[in-house]
Amino acid sequence: MPNFFNEYECPRCDTTWEQEADSMCDDKCPNCNLAVQAHASEEIEEVEDEQA
């Protein structure tokens, strides 16, 4: 299942943060609680453990 590495920047207080999630989703600013859209997202693939 693909995951996304999302980057956020709050327009209200300029706080920046990153989040790995299973979608390109909105998040709440950890500083002021404003709902913020990701300004950048990158799809990443999980590496599955190979068992011998």
C-alpha cells in the first residue's frame, strides 16, 4: 500500500511540520490548531521485510 510523505506550513503562525500518512490529507497545525492542506506530498512505498 502506498504511503505519502506530506509537508505542511501553517499560514496563520508559520509553523512547519511533516507527516507520513496513507493519503494526501489535511492536518491540524500543532501550534494553533488551524486545518491546513499539505503544500507538498510525495508518494513513498513501504519496504516489505523479506524472510528467508
